[in-house]
Amino acid sequence: MPRPRINIMIMTQGEPDAPVRSYSLPWYAPRAAIIIGAAVVLLLLVTSVLFLYYFSESREVVALRGQMDSTRVAVEKIDALRQELIYHREFTQRIAGLLGISVPNFADSVDQLARRPSALAGLTDSGATMEFEDLGDSFEPVGVLVSACPPDPNNRPRGLPLSGRMSRGFAPRQSNPSLRHNGIDLAAREGTPVLVTADGTVEFAGEHESFGLLIVVDHGNGFKTSYGHNSLLLVREGEKVARGDRIAFSGNTGISTAPHLHYEITENGEAVDPAGFLGQ
């Protein structure tokens, strides 16, 4: 038996002489139209989902690429710091060997070198004269402990933050970036009390990738002081401190070859030489 067909007649209303158009469709035409429509809608949905998926993936790729760039920069910095550490280690061992001293502890060797500063003159390495112009007085006491000198009337930092000897000076303009140094290093035994050198508020107290356990104090007059490589912090961020307060114990945290304190002073964001603020 033949399948019925669907006949459609179309006439124009208001025009009696207009021809009548007649169309004959197979019986399955409505079902086919529904199936095709559903397929089109499904295709649009799948396309939208795939577009959103790849869009989110591309954003993650961009973020990962940014993280890789940051990691690459960090690795380059670590390499530069590693070279600096190697330089300082070899430098210390070379001096110790030439002076005939042992260096089980860097602070101990600094104390021994302090008693024989003249022995540094004229040292040579492979026939070339070594330069010690920045180390001439670096193993002598460089100031007065903060508790033993009068405060500055304008609350500027004054005095040494701990009892130690300077093992590295202020060198912010070295041509080699890895050798630049915006403060001074004070060699001291681990656990030596660290004292704040002016009244202020603790701006930062925590871990730093280079300076280890670090404290930064804002003195409210454009001056800030930083105390790095500590073994233990005794204050928290936001805490008020008074000149001479014990804020930490020195140590060997962060990127460091031996126990010491990194002491830094900034004035209006610019590093200044702490040697001018040590109460001499």
C-alpha cells in the first residue's frame, strides 16, 4: 500500500485571480525536519562547548608561560647568587690559607683576621695582586652598639644593631650586579641579639628568599632599616618598637655562607651607607 503524502496548498488572500500553489511532500518530511533541526542545535552546542574549553585552555597556557618566564628569571638570579657565594667562599678560604688559620666558623676567622689586618697587604693570587681597598678596615670595629650611644634627635638610625665586626661593606654601584650590596654585613655568632636602631613600626617580619628571616622597620621619617639572615624573629608586623629593643637573634638563614647580620638603611627609598649611622 503506498504511503500517504502531505499536500500543501498556498493561495494569496485578497487576489481571487492569483494562482493556487500546491506542494506535495512525502510523509516523513516533518520528522526529517525535526531531526535536522535537532542535529543543528546539537552541533551548535558542541561547537560552543569546544570553543569555551579551548579558550580556557589557552588562558591557562598563557598563565603557565608567564610562570615559566618568572621561573627562568628566578633561576638566573639564583645562578648569579651561587657565583657570588662561590666567590666569597673561595675568598675566605684563600685568606685563611695565606694567614695559616682554620675556618670552622666564619665569625671565628673574622675575629682572627681582625687581630692581623696588616697581613692582608700585598697578597697575590697566581702572580696578580689582589685588591683589598674595600676591606682595609673591614675587620675592625666599625661603630658603637646602639645601647651604648645617644639617640639621634630626629629619630634617625644610630649605632650598631649587634655586637659584631663588618665582613662586607656598602657597594651599591658594582659593575657586576651579583656583587652589588645595599647594606653592610656584620659577622657575629649565631644567636647574637639584634637591636633596632631607632623607634618605629615593624613593616615586615617574615621569610625572604635572599635574606632569610628578615625584619624591616619603618621609622616614620623617610628612614627604614632592614635586618636579614636572622635565626629567630621576636616581633610581628605592625608592632611598635623602641630604639634598643631586641627584635631578633642573628643567624645564617637565606642565601648566606656563614652566620652574620645584613644591615641596611634606606632614606626615602634610596639605600644609604650605614657606615655614617653607626655612632662613631
